[in-house]
Amino acid sequence: MNNLPSQIIAPKAKKNRDDEELKRLHLELKRSISSVFGRSIALREVDTGSDGSPEIELVNLTNPYYDIEQYGITFVASPRHADVLIVTGPVTCNMITPLRKAYEATPSPKWVIALGDDACGSGIFKDSYAVIGSVDKVIPVDVKIPGDPPTPIEIIKGLLKLIRKIGKEGY
């Protein structure tokens, strides 16, 4: 009975699969955070020269659809209050010192996520004269989340990867 073209119907099926995957990830996230941290986990984003697209996807994590704050993940305004630094963009020459200072200001134990292709060292700016390259050339990186930009679901999977790593290593 439906006279709509298949192109219009197909995205709804994909959305349903995404919704199911997101529900599964949310449950796993809540369980992982509770078992490893026993509380919430605080993230601090540091932009070292990105084009802004990874930040948009990070902000999307806090919208009502993804709503990661209800599972114990919060964004904080200072590295002094953070458990994890999320670094976006290639490290420009002018951001080497501020990135190191943000890392040093983060209390131990601390972890670092490189978010996006540029931060991982494979973005379009990798051979530019104005950047030194990936984040791991300046500070140690625990998890890399590639993508240009990575989707919110990929970011959640990367956070789960980090939490599992912390759980295995203990802190």
C-alpha cells in the first residue's frame, strides 16, 4: 500500500538499528562506569587546532537523543577537575605548551583520548608546516578515535574502550 520510494523508507530501518545499538551502548556504558569508577567520569575537551567538527559531535553527546550525562559522563570546564582529556585537532605549534599544561594540570590518574583524524595523525593537516602532528607526539594517548569527524556512537564506543582498558589495568 505504501507508495513511497524505497530511499525514503530505508532510513527508518537504519534509525531503528541505530536506536537499538545506542540503547545497548548506554547500558554497557552505565555498567562499565559503575564497575570501574563507582561514580561519574569527568571529561575535559582541549582543542589544539581542529576545524570544529569533532567539537560539534561532542556537543551532540549531550543532546536529548544521546544524553550521556545520565550515565555518569560529564564535561568539566577545567583540566583540574577532569579524569580524561579529549584532544581534538592536530597539535599546532602554538598549542604544544598549552596542551602540556592542560595535561599536567589534570590530576592523576589521568587518561587521554585523541578524537578525530587530525588528532590521530592522519588528517588533512598532517604534513602542514604549522602543525607538529598527532597528539601522541606531545602527551601520551590511551585511546584514538578516528573519523572526520567521528559520530557520537563512535565516540561512545571509544569511551567504552577506554573504560574497559582502565578496568583491566586498574588504577
